[in-house]
Amino acid sequence: MKSKTLIIDEEVQGEKIVDLNTEQLIKLAVKNIDDDVISVEIKKRHKSDASKTTGCQ
């Protein structure tokens, strides 16, 4: 299973949490949603990204 990353951008400060599994990512994302959140962005890994990270062509 590939690890996931959660980035919380708060303009003047923020947090980057790495090496998460899917369950951890979901829990942390939901935990950080409150009335001040203006958007949530989800990026999915594409097949072309996999070849870049694994060295496969």
C-alpha cells in the first residue's frame, strides 16, 4: 500500500503529515474540517506518477 500525505494550509502556518495509510488520512482530514475550512483538495495518483516514483518505464 502506498503512503499518503495530508497538507493543512493555514495561510501563515500549516502542517504536513506524511506516511499515512488510508484510514489515518480520512480520520485526520475529517478531524481538521471546521467552520473555517474554505476548501478541500484531493489529488489522486495517476499511472504516470507511479512510473516516476518506482523507476518503471
